[in-house]
Amino acid sequence: MAWRPRPRRIHLSGADAVVLTPDDYERLDSIRRQAGAQAVRRHELREQLTAATAALDQIASAAARADCPCGTGGLAPACLRETIRKILTAHAAASPARPRGTQPGREPGPGGGKPA
């Protein structure tokens, strides 16, 4: 069963507020960080899926073409392999690998991005 905080509700200066123990606050903060990390990972996976889909679309269109660069008529297996290799190489160069959990344009802070 999931942990659920037991906040106390108070009325402070005319506004409703919630009071948590330090342990409950730390747990909630930890859960928030985990959710943020999962969101970053989900975004990275979506980018990878989009790039893979684009590469597969290019491969499919290359396989459907009847013009072979070697002039054999149709697409020879060797030419198809070379075409696929070029497409995959171009896509790999266009989307450089980043260390897991990092965001584009952001460098990890001191301690590898972990809070001090």
C-alpha cells in the first residue's frame, strides 16, 4: 500500500494551511524528485521513438523504390543494406546520446546533479 501523509490543517492569518512533519515533507519532496526524473525519462523515450519512426519511414521508402544505385534494376540486397546503414548513421549523428537523466543544454550540478 502506498504511503499517504497525514497533514494537519490549520487556519493561519485568514488562510487555510497544511502542516507536515519534517519526515513527511522529506518523503513528499523525494516523491516529487522521482516524478520529475520519470518525466525527463519519458520525454527522452518519446524523442527516441520519434527518431526511430522517422528512420523506419526512410528505410521503408528506400525499400519501396525500384531504382538501385548500382543499376541492376530493382534494389539489390547489398544496395539496400548500404542505404539502411547510411540512414541509421545519419539518424545516430543527428541525435547524440546523452547520459541518462540529463536534459539537453543543461549540465549536471556539483555531485552529479544531486541536491547538496
